[in-house]
Amino acid sequence: MFAGFDARTVQVKKTSIFVRAGGSGPPLLLLHGFPETHVMWRDIAVALAPHFSVVAADLRGYGQSGCPASGANHAAYSKRAMARDMVQVMDVLGFDRFMVAGHDRGGRVAYRMALDHREIVSKVAVLDIVPTASAWDRVDARLALAFWPWSLLAQPEPLPERLLSAAPDAVVDNAIAGWGSAPDAFPAEVRAAYIEALRDPAHAHAICEEYRAAAGIDREHDAQDQADGRRIRCPLLALWSGEGGLENWYAEEGGPLAIWRQWADNVGGGSVKGGHFFPEEHPEDTAARLSRFFAS
């Protein structure tokens, strides 16, 4: 995996971030979701490398990145803190302005970065999400049952941590099967990497803290931005699973694009084939969509 890419750990102010970097051209940061790591980008990163300087990173608390201590308000795992990590990583790598694509949890870090660091992020792509506050404001039985980590992992410790670290294989397998993706998109070594990342108690705690932050302080940050009229100024591409909840849940409001237009000035995108993990199911199609957007 990641042929031609270098692996390194970058020390930032609050923690350490593991990255793989390769390619040449305009800098592009790739951020993963749950229960994945940077490994989700294995095929897409290689496909994009001839045209971009690609950096695939593990978010703090995930994969091989560090797990800084957290507090009562879970701010250490807010998307604001995670976005700050990535700005520092890219600066260490020599990039003071860059583009970013994020899937799932990584998409939440990506759009927060575009809000907080508008002079640094030139384009942003968000995959299979709507903004955190928008999603929570619209929660119903469909989301609660389909995407169980939103409520389960946000519960007070230690129950979610114990469940994650005790049965990581069940968590990974349930996510793959339950979120509409083909199991054969996840080779044995990839599945094993995701399971191993959840098995560590420190990482299990960090991941739960990230979900607790999404249920609390992240919503507060989003709400404050909306109240202050702060918007995403750079071009935004929204892609979502044509077989998942986003395709239908918000249809009466005009779908995900209509929601994103409440947050951003220049929005495009649409549904794509595959389930929630479509970047791993259909890496060629996803890479082509991202390449067209980031190269334009």
C-alpha cells in the first residue's frame, strides 16, 4: 500500500500525527473517518500522486497518531483542535496553503479547517456528511439507528471505551456491513489494521472523546459560526453515497447541497455509487471526482 509514499510522524504542539506523503504538484491533505485510519486512502492517494503532493494523515486519537489528554468539555478532540493539528502538520511539511478532502469524521475536520483557517485552505471536499450541527438538529430514528456511533460513543466513559476495545472486530464488521458497503472492498490486511487501531484502550478512549466533542463543543462552534454569519468562502465539493441515508433523509430540504449552501458560498457535488465507504469501494471513481475538482 502507498507505493512511492514516505511515512513519518510529525510532532505538533499538542500531539504527534502520523502521515504518509508522496507525489508532486499542489498540496492536498486527505483525512479519514471512523472506524478507519489514513489507510482508507491507499488507492486514491496513489492515483492522485502524479498530479498533487498528497498527504494522508491519521487524525489525533486514531491510527498511529497520538492521544492527548482530554478534559470535561472534550475540547482536546473538538474538530477545531484536530483542524489545528493538520494546519501545523502541513506547515512542517512546507505547505502554507493547501486543499483538503475528508470522509466522515475527517470531513468534519476539513470543513472546520475551512472555517477557521480561510487564508490557508483553498478548496475543501466533504464526503458523506452534512455539517455536525445540521445533522444533530435533524436527528431522528433513522440516523440514531443507522449511525449508532453518534449516540453510543458519545455516552459517558467507560462503557463505550470498553465496548470498542473489547470487540473491535465486531465494530469494524458491523460498520462495513451496516453502512451499505461491499465487504470485498476491505482486504484482510486493511480490516486487520482498522481492528488493531480500535483495540488499544488509549485510542478507544480518544475516539469516544471525539464523538463526545461532536455531540457538544463541536455543535457549539458550529452554532456560533452560524450566529456570527461566518461562512466557508473557498469552493466546496460535497459527495455522498447514493445508497445511504444522505440521499433521502434531507430530500424535502433540497438534499445535502441545499444544507451545505447554508454554510458555504460556492457549493457543488452530488451522489455517487456505493455505500458509506465509497472511497474504498470505488477508489477510481472517487479519485477522478476529486482530481477534477481540485485541478480546476
